[in-house]
Amino acid sequence: MAVDTRVELAVTGMTCASCANRIEKKLNRLDGVQATVNFATETADVTLTDSAVMVADVVAAVEAAGYRAKPVRSAAEAAEADESARRADRALSRRLWVSAPLAGFVAVISMIEQLRFAGWAWWVAAVTTVVVLWGAWPFHAAAVVNARHRTSTMDTLISVGVLAAYLWSLWALIAGGAISGQDPMSPMGSNAPHLYFEVAAVVPTFVLLGRWLEHRARRSSGSALRALMELGAKTATVLRDGRQVPIDAAEITVGDLMLVRPGEKVPTDGEVLEGSSAIDESLLTGESVPVEVGLGSRVTGATINAGGALVVRATRVGADTRLAQITELVRQAQGGKAPIQRLADRVSSVFVPVIMVIAVVTLVSWLLATGDVNAAFTAAVAVLIVACPCALGLATPTALLVGTGRGARRGILISGPEVLEATRALDTVVFDKTGTVTTGVMDVVQIVAVRDDAVDQVLLRAGAVEDLAEHPVAQAIARRATAARGDTAHSVVLPSVTNFLATPGAGATAMLEGLQVVVGRPDWVAATVGDDSFAVPTPMRDLTATLVAVGWDGAVRGVLAVRDTVRPSSAQAIADLKALGLQPVLLSGDRDEVAREVAAQVGIDQVRSQVHPEDKVAAISQMQSAGGVVAMVGDGVNDAAALATADLGVAMGTGSDAAIAASDITLVRSDLAAVVTAVALSRVTLRVIKQNLGWAFGYNIAMVPLAAFGMITPMLAGAAMALSSVSVVVNSLRLNRLRLP
């Protein structure tokens, strides 16, 4: 089976949502291509489902549409694209700051008769020419490209409106007798055509100002992603042949030994081999309290060593690191489109042609109704200028940029914009127990040998098998078995096993010293080894702990009791979720007594215990069939199917890779309080998107008729159009200041 290839393109030349929509349609017409183009981030997220389609074909399609594209494959290329955007911003700034004083001169002279001087109209014409042909050149160039491809965008509206006002005024000045008509002594009197140089100069300046403010706001809203990309260490010190060698962090390979001094960033993900310290993970998790690490602890690249010197073995580099994965999740979320944005895209794709028709109808209607050429021309130009759909294109992506960026700073990674829609109707939150509601840091509290086998042998064989599993219960048993042998290096003191096989939600089996050793839930172990007479020992039946049985050679040989503690924040988080109108449910594979005790401690009323992974899926499906919209919060391999089945999957960041891959939201900090923040942030981001779209639609619906009826001048139309774009961006930036739980 062919594997889909995902490519990100940096797209330049887009000026509005219509541009993005046109490129997206062009790409999606290619066989084997699925694309989403985001105007706010100036990127195209392309998935190639056919190996015959090359990246060059996609780039060629973008360029055929009149734009430029370049694949972004690395942080360096992303930085290059970012610098290209900065250069475009600087060019825009130059056009604005040159055009603004010139347009101001034209407006003042044209509108205040007392300031006019001999030959003033020719001076105004000359200055306006600079603004129209140089300041507004990007609009004209884009309009020409659009015309060549038989399409239109907001640049078409601006270009046509500005050129119409300019050429009309030039004709009126040279051949129409406008100057003599403005002189009381002129024989033409008041019948002379009006000059609209101030419209031709001021309107593009207003649009340039709006676009400049919009670019600045968009860069501000995307600052979280840029900050993530810049978090990583630039250099590292590796130990080679007993020497400390400084190298570029990008040159680190898996297995390298890195020396991390106090105050330095950890260069890449790794495992501590020597030393102990406290690691400041606040940049990634939002948690201000440093985490204690020592021999065998995992550390994450870009975190800061706040204590003693460490020797760390690199385990993940490049795109495999946690920071790279977090950055990619944020990038995908910011580059996607919420379902609600699709409506805006459909509207903007037909909006410009419709406005062109409305402008022509306005011109003809005024001429037929009044015969006043000046009034007809003014109304038609105002319609063209006031209707630009920039705000529609910016309404959703700017809010997504800010919302997902703020989430990333709080250790909340939202995988895509559709997640926002899912949170709107949520009514139930289902929790796994171990590692989610509880800390997942478990300890073996009791061991009982069922047969004549020694307790030490039961523990050793259970630990050898569980050492290969990643579930918190398994790791607790492996740690206890290792500690019993007087060392912490598992590979040295625990016997090696073969044919390891994990059964999610039940346990694991492996071959050890010629025997098949089975470790897991007591009933499953008894059934697997064929021990029909097994019963849980009496001393362990009343323990509120997780029971794990060990068996081999046709019999259950022992039972271990493992217990962990409830997370300190869990009870408050459950209460906060209830305050948001959500019903919490606990699903656990543990015994009923253990599950209910934990549920009682945190305030959960609905409990389902002793459930297998397929039972969790069935339970969630049942809730959905009853009309519920369900979120699932989990961390283990056995939660992956349930996370994928739920309407919204939330994975704890310290959980398994399978759980994280199946989730919609990943919590870098393993704290249920972050679930509350994630839901609240998603809901408030969706609310801001709706406000933006409401303003954008409302603006166009209200302003176009006003312009058509001559109630708005072209200059006022230009100012209003620029204000509408800036307003939705500013409203999105409010997400940075809104209070969250």
C-alpha cells in the first residue's frame, strides 16, 4: 500500500482569501492531490496520495495560477520563508510611507478650496500618478495576473476602482474642461465633470495601511509557532574519546553523549546517564516547577538544566524530537481550516464577480434614474472599493493562529481546527484511570506467592516480562524487580526474554528460560495458562490496589498488588469540567473497588470498571448512539482505540505514542487542569471565529447597499474596507488576553 506524502509549501503572491481559494481549487483538481491553502499563514498543506505525482507538479500548478511556491522541509527553509515574508512586509511599508504624505497632499488641496494655487490641479495629477502607478502597483499587477487566468480577486476591485477614478480625472482635466468648470468665471460652469484624484490617491493608501496593519497583526498572531521553532539549542557539547567537542546541535546523532552544564539547554531528547539535576520544562509545558531528573530519566530537547551537570545520551534527533513533533502539530493546526471557514471560502470565491456586476448595475441605474454622470461614477467606484472580502478570509485563520499559539504556550497542542467545532457540543468527558486521573507513578505494595514458588522468583519473572511494556503498572513491577537485584540498569540484572507479546488491556506474554511466562489481569492470566482452580488470595481481595497475576507452566504462581495516587489537580479539574456543563465518566480496566475509590476521591459519579480496550470503544459508541458528544482522556496503548472513536480525543503528553497519535489534543503537561483549559480555549477561539465572521459578513451586507445608493464616498469606502480587515485581526488578538481556567 502506498504511503501518502505530506508537503508544506510556502506560497507568495496571495493578497486575499480569493487568491487562497483559487490556488486550493487548482491544486485539488490534480489527480492524487489533496490541498488546503491558508491565506493567513501563506502556506499550502498538500497531501500526495499518488506516488506518480511529484512535488514539482504541485509547485508548477501554483505557479500556473500566477503565484510562487516553494517546499518547506526544514526549520532552515521555514526561516527562509519567514525572512521572505519580512522582506515583503518591508516593501509594503515603503509603499505606504511614501504614498501616505502624497495622498494627504492630494486630499487637502482637492477638498480645501482656500489652499489651492495656480496650476494646483496639474500638481495634484502628477502626485496622484505616483501613488496610482507606484504605490498601488501590487494591486494592478495582481489584477493583471487574475485577468490572464480569467478570474478576479479583491485586487481586481481595488485596481479597477482606483484606475477608473484616476483615468476619469485625467480625462476631465485634459479634455473635459474640469478646471474651467471649477472657476466661477468659466463658461462651462457647474456642468463640468468632477475630479476624483483624491479618491485615486487616498483609497490605495488606505488599503496599503490596512494591509500593513494586517500583516503586523498576522505576524503577532503567528509568534507562538516562530517561538517554538526557535526554542531549540543551537550548539551542543558532545563527549568523544574523552574530550569535550562543541558542535552544531543539528549534527547530533542518536547515541551521542552530550554534556549539559547548569543553565544550558538540553540539545535534543535523551536519557540521563550521569548526574542529577532539576530540568525547567516551562517553555514546553507551561509548568513553572522544575522536574527532578537522575540516572535513567528522560529529558526533552530545548528544556533548561537548572541544577547540576548531566551526561545525556541522545535518543531522538531532528524531526523525531518532542519539540519538532510539537512544532509540527501546531503548524498543522494553524495551517488547517475549520469547517465553519469553508462557508467563508465559498462566499469569497463568488463575491468578487458578483460585486463587479453590482457596480455595473449601480452605474447604469444611476445614469437611467438621474442622468448624473458624476453621481453614477461615484456610487459605482464606492461599491467596488467597499466590498473587498479581506475580512472574510482573515476571520478564521487569524483566530486559529492566536488560539493554537496560546494553547502551545500553555502546553496544549490542538491537532486541527476541526477540534474547535467538536468542543462546542461536548456533553461527556470519559477518563481512563491510571496515568490520567492518577499519577501513573505506581509502586508494588504487596506480593503473594500462590504455589510453592518463592516470592523473589515471582517478582523476577514478572519484572523481566514487564520491562518490555510501557504501561505504568508494568514499569512499577520492573522497577521493583530491578531494585530487588540491587541495581538500576535493567539490561544487566533482569533476565532477557524472547517472543514478547502485549495484549492491550489484559497483559503480556514472553519466553523466559524455556517457559512461557504470562503477566496481567488475574482472570486473563488464569485463562491463558489454563489454571481453572485459581482464586485471588484472601489477604489481597480487600486491597484497593491493582492486582497483577503471574503464571507459567500451567499455573498461576503469584499475585502482585500495585497502587498509585490521585493527581493533586484531578478533583478540582473534574469540578471545573462539571461547571462547564460536562458529565465526567471513569472507564478503567482495574477492579471495581479500586476504580470506585479513585472516582469518589475526584468527584466522578459514573464508573465502569474491568473494561477491556474494546469495551471502552463500545462504551463510548453507546454514549454517542444515545446522542452524546464524547471526549476521551487517556494515556496508554489500550486507550488508543477509544481516543480515536471519541468525538474528541485528549492524550496526556507523557503517555504512549499510540495514544498521542490517536488524539485530537495532546497535553504536554500531564495535568487534568489542562483538560479544562483546552476545552475553554477551544470554545473561546470558536466564539471569536464566529464574531469575526459575523462582523465580516455583516460589514459587506451593510456597506454594499449603502455604497450603491450613494451614501458612502469612495474615500470613506476605502477607509471602511481597511478597518474591517484590521478589526477581525484585532479581535483575534484578544485571545491572548482573555482569562482562561
